[in-house]
Amino acid sequence: MELTNICLEVFAAIVVFFLMVGCMQFKQIFDYASNLFIQMQAWNLVMLLCDAVTWTLVLKMRHEGGNYVFALGAFECAIFIAFYMMMFTFIRYINSMVSAKAPSSVWVMRIGAVISALAAVSWCVSAFNGMFFRVSAGGVHRGPHYWWGQVGGYLLVLLILYLIFVYWKVLGKDAFFLLSFVVFPFAASLLRSKLGGLSVMDLALTLSSVLIYNFVHVGAARVAKEQEVVLGETQMKLMTSQIQPHFIFNSLNTIYYLVEKDPAMAQQAINTFSDYLRVNIDSLKSTKLQPFEKELEHVESYLKLEKMRFDDELEVNYDIQTREFLLPALSLQPIVENAVKHGVGKKPGGGHVNIRTWATDTKYVIEVEDDGVGFDMKHPRVSMEHSIGVGLENVRQRLKSSCNGRMEIDTEVGRGTRVQLILPIENDVCNIQLKDEKMCGWKRR
């Protein structure tokens, strides 16, 4: 029986190991909940390996003799510590899934932490006083208060069931997979008495983990696919919002008058305009992050054309403190266009547009500020028209899906508008720090 249990534990450990490897390969598209799943399997792996060692020591003591009592007690404690840590991590796993869609239960987390800690400590103490289990030359035996030692596990199961059933609608069909983490071990405990001491509890937990892994893997793939579809739709929106007829008309009109007034400047304007259109079209074909330097060049081309049209009514200031980072294509130009068209362009006498960048230890910040007319954020309809008209909403969505970034807007009627694009340097989606421009296939001209 010992040899059979050793083989079962090792087989389950191999399965769990490959589950962890599979999760780590898709870590970039996994969320915080899936990272907790990896932690849970790490504790499961520890439990399985310790259990296999325990059965090995029992087998050696029975057939070869020797005194492994202390080692047996130590590994038995490790089994229960790993078990309770795995159960508590599973509670955190469910709670994180709930918190992504609705307010979660903080008190469940706290109670689960206390129960897990007390239960683990109690089983460790039992190695010395034998209240839950005792170790002898014949192996591991139940103590006089063994069933009291199961209370902690039952309470954690009740907390898991509470989270699943209370948030059943929030979890949706995923709740069935999560419920297997309770149902399978319960069925295994009923079978154990009829299987003559065969170790099936750990196998039941592993089988449940396989089902949950499939849910996590398929769910992550589904999210990635949805992001790909959203990105494609966003690119189509960009086609209509970035290459706008009014801008093309105004630029061509400016070039038309410059041909007679200043042919040299007209030639320069045509070259600048062609660069602007080329970068716009090329950017629409790419889903990869691009160097900020390339985005800045594109903005400079746009502002040169607008400067020809507005002349002294448009003043542009640059304060670029950092350049070595990546961002979604065509993220900066819509913000600058918004400042020119809806800010300075509507203000009598024009105004200033300031473009700044800086970095902290955790993020890069791009700020575009104008002293134009501003708008009222308290009126959603006006704000929404303002955002859609220049592609701000597209930028917001692409920042979130491409690099977990965000956009903050501070505006007031008559005072102007300040927009910040905030890009976390490292996150679950990507790393935006530009370490090698050659990797992006682009160099500044």
C-alpha cells in the first residue's frame, strides 16, 4: 500500500508541476487571480512531495528498520502547513475573482487567515504532544483528538462555499469549476474508508486543480482574443478619427496659398504633410508598442502644419525629460490635436500647448497642457462629444489593453485642459521600458 501511495503522490506532483509551468508560460496575459492559482499549486506540490516522502519513510522503517520518527513528524507538519496555506490561497483566489467584478468580502479573508494560521500551528504542536497525530516506529497514527484537528479544514471549506454561493451570479459558470475544489475532496474522503488507506485526497485536489487550470487557461485565452478584437475595432475607429477630412482640407488649403506666397515653405509643408500621413497609416497597421521618440516625431510633424495655419496664435513648448519608453501607436497625437483644435483653436488670440514627459521609479508620464477654452467635465454629453471627436476614448482603451496604462484629464472652462498619460513601467501586460531601440526595428532619423 505504501508503494502504491508513493506512486500516486509522485504522479500527482508531476501533474501539478506541469500545471504551474503552463500557467507561467501565459503569465503575461494572466491576471492577479491566476498568479494566486500558481501559488496555490506551489503549496499543493509541497504537500504532495512531503506526503510521498512520508510514505517512503514509513516503507523504509517497516522493511529496513531505522529510526525516522523525527523526520516523519517534521514532514507530517509540513504537509498540514502546505494544506492550510493552499486552502487559504484558494480563498484569496476566489475573492480576487469576485473583486474584479463586485465588492468582495474582506472579513472572509481575515477569518480565513486566522483559521489557517491557528490550524497549522496546532498540527505542528501535535508533533510534540500527540493530540492530533503521533509518530512511532510503526508509522503515523491518529491522536486522541484527531477529529478536532479537522475543524480548521471544515471551517475553511465553509468559507469557500460561502464565497461561491453568495457570489454565484458574479462568478457565473466559473462557479462550477471552483466548487469542484470542495466536492472532489469530499467524495475522496467518503471513498477512503472503503479503499483501505489508499491516498486519494491529494489526487482529488489535483484533479480539481486540472479543471480549474482549464478554466483559467481558456479564460485567459478568451480575454486575449477579446482584446485582439477590441484592438481591431479601435484601429478602424482610428482610421476615421485620426486622418480627419477637416485636417487634410486645412493642410492642403495652407499649402495651396504657400505655393504662390512662399514656394520653399510650400515644399517643406508638402514633405511634412506626407510624413504625417505615412506615419498615421503605418501606425494603423501595427498592434505593437512603439518608441516614444517616434510618436514625438509624428506630433512634431502635425504641429508644424498647424503652426503654418495658426502662425503666432499657436505657441508650442517642449519639456522632454525622458524618451526611453514605449507606448501604443498614435497615443500622443490625438491628445495634442485635442489641445490645438478644441483648446487653443477656439480661444480668441490663440494660446500655448505644453508637452512634457518625466519618469519615476514605477511609471512614465506624458503631459499635454493647453491654456485654451477648456470644457465642463460635469456635463457627460459635452465631455463625451469632446472625447470622441479627437479619439481620446480610443486612446484610453488602447492604453488599458496594451500596457495597463491610464489617462487622467483635468479641465475647467476658461482655464484650459491638462491630460496625463500614465504608463506603469512593469505590469502584468507588458514592460514599456525601452532598453534597445533595435528591438523595435526603428531608429531616429
